[in-house]
Amino acid sequence: MRLGIRFFLSWIVSALIMFALFYLWHGKFLNDFKRIQFPIAYFVTFAAFTYMVLGAGIYFLFESRLMKRVGHLFLRAVVTGFIAGLSVFMIATIVNISLTSRLSVHHLLIDCSWQILEQVVGGMVVLLFKIFIHDPIQEMA
């Protein structure tokens, strides 16, 4: 797979949008950033790098041979985001990355739903760039 303008735009824009959703949810809506025990600049920097990796991962998952079996592009974007969101949620839960001290089943379900929604939006960004960006490098591959 050769990487062209479609990849780079999808990757960067999806990462930025998912990071913005993360920041709005945890930083503004839930005020979770107040509970962080180390400098907020470190947290935001690490989160930004994490979302950059996640954006690339969503693109590669969307373009994978397995996901190409899903014929409808919209459904492929939703399934890609669902898989990515559920995976991120499970990893964060297993290694106990949480900004909340008291986790309940209710909290876990809301967190899982939000994570899936966030990554589905990332998958939709990849889909939009796949539809609207003509990339001769991608089409030759």
C-alpha cells in the first residue's frame, strides 16, 4: 500500500477531530482534567500522540483486506470505528486508565459508548476523504 494525500489528510484530520471530541468530553463536559495528578501539558501531549496513532490505525483498518469485504462504504466506516472504539475502551479498562476514581457499570457503559462514537466519527472522516479526494497513487495500488 502506497501512502498518498488521501492517507495523510484522513489521518491528520480524523486524529484532530477525535482529539477535539476527547478534549470536549473529558476536559469540558466531565471536567476530568482536574483529577490528573501530573502536569496537564504532559497529559494533553501524550493524548495527542495517542490520537495520531489511532487516526492512522483507523485508516489502515478501514483499508484492510478484511474490511474491504464489507461492501458498503458507510457500513465499513461504522464497523471500523466500532472495532477501534471497543478496542481502545478494552485496553484502557484493562490497564486501568481512568480519570474517575469510582467506576460503576453505568460509567463503563457510558465510557464505552462514547469511545465507540468518537472512533466512528474518525471512521466517517476517513470515509469522507476516501469519497472526495482523488488520489492517483492510491488508485494505482
